[in-house]
Amino acid sequence: MRSTTKLVLGLFGGSLIAVAAPLAASAHVTVSPDEIAAGEHGVLTFAFSHGCESSPTTSLRITMPEGLASVAPTMDSDWSIAVERGDDGLVSAVTYTAVSPVPIDLRGAVSMSIGLDEDTPETLAFPVVQTCVEGSTEWTQLAKDGEDPHELDNPAPVVTVSPATGEEHGDAHGEADAASSASSPAADPLGPVLGGAGLVAGLAALVVAVLAYRRRA
């Protein structure tokens, strides 16, 4: 009887762990896309599908990393937006406050446009403070060298900066233009010459016909 009880409790506990593990793994503030090329612009979307345990979300405060050339929060009727700027005039943090608290079983999302320059670091971390009706959660942890970021309890959203692609685009356009020029037939000067000669011959024939008509008359 005791063995059966232990077995049941063990299975029950294992089931709880199996269910809780994926829930904990998904309980993050994510960013999409998570990769942008240096020197380019993009729109980042920060999303969440949970509150602070069982409490609805009221706001997200996102801190900007160094290396951004520009930041422009996206207007949204579901959120009010407050922008903080540093001494250099650049946006240092953005706070999105929900018009109505976001229930724990609904997905919430905010977005902003950012611009990168050629000197932007290889990784950009965006620490987020999620405030709820009761309590708050700080998504600010960063993985150390060799550490798996998925194993962190409260990881900050991170964007990877890939090498600039401007030169490659320029080469592609140049090759396309060259191919277009090569495929276009060259102008043939013989065409206009033959056309002019035909016009002169036609006028001469008309004059001859008129003279012949007058002689017969």
C-alpha cells in the first residue's frame, strides 16, 4: 500500500514538473526579430504572454543599450508611451503603460523602430522591467561566456547584430545593371539610314508620277 502511494505521488510530482517546465521556459519577454544587420533600421517587437505570476501586466519599461543611432516607439491605442532621454539627447528608456491591465492568459506586445550604425556592438541587450497590478519582474539577466541564455531565470531580450550588407547590395545592383546593359540590343544605325532612303525614294516616285500625269494631260 505504501509503495503504491509513493508511486502515485511520484507520478503526480513528475507531471507537475513536466507541465511547469515549459511554462517557466515560455514565461519570458521576447524580442523579434532577434538579428539585425549593422547600419540598418528595423522594427523590434517585445512580447509577453504572462503576468507577474497570477497578476495582470500594467507596464513595460525597456532600457536602451548603447550603440543605437535612433529609437522611435510605435504608437498604439492599447498603450501610453513615455520616453526618457540621456544627456546626449538619445532615447535611454521607453515605458509602455497599458490602458487596461493585460490578463495573464493573453499575449501583449509593444514595438519600436531602431536604427543602427556601423559601430554598433555585436549584441544589444534590452533590459525590461515588467510591472503588474501586484508585484513586478525584472528581465535583466545576461548570459556569461559559455552559459546557455535559455537556462537563465529572468533573461533580458537580446538582439544580435550581423555584419553590414551595404556593399553586397551595391555589388548586386551593379551586377544587375551591367547584366541589363549587356542584354539590351545596341542601337543599329543602319535602320534610320534605310528609313530616310526609303522616304526620299517615295518622294521621287511621287514627283515622277505627277510629271507623267501632266504630260498626258
